[in-house]
Amino acid sequence: MIKVNEPAMVITMAELEELMQKVADLAVAKALSKAQDQDEMWDAARVGAYLGVSAWTVRYRKAQERGFPKAIKVGRAPLWRAADVRKYVDKKVT
């Protein structure tokens, strides 16, 4: 909580420019991460690690849940799009 009698924070123009550059760098990194995320595929172990459950739980319980992303079979192995798993988690959290 900000107290009324506290002095305002003062930063120099150089500090402001440095902060703006950091924000721009983070925005670029996030955009690149999202682009990579579209192509990234996770196996049951990776999905489980992300969700905090076992690979078995992902394959035999989570995969049956309504709203859980559909797996794509590559050979015999089910794979999930990382972006879809993240969206699923975001929906569950919010």
C-alpha cells in the first residue's frame, strides 16, 4: 500500500530507456516462445510433468476428461500440442 506522505520514485532517462528495452526484449521473447509453442509436441511424461501428475494419469485419466486436448498418434505414442495443454490449464485456472 502506498502511503500518501511517501516521496515519488524518481528515475533517470537512462534508467527509463533501460527498462523500456527490457520490456521490449521480454515481449519479443514471449512472441518467439508462442511461435515455437505452436509446433512443440509433448509426450505423456512431459504433459504429466507440466500438470504435476504421472504419465499414466495423463494417458488413462486426463485423456478421457472432457475438455482435455486430443492426442495425436505418432506411431503408437500419443503426443499433445504444448499450446493446447497450456490453454487447457489456463481455462482450468481462470
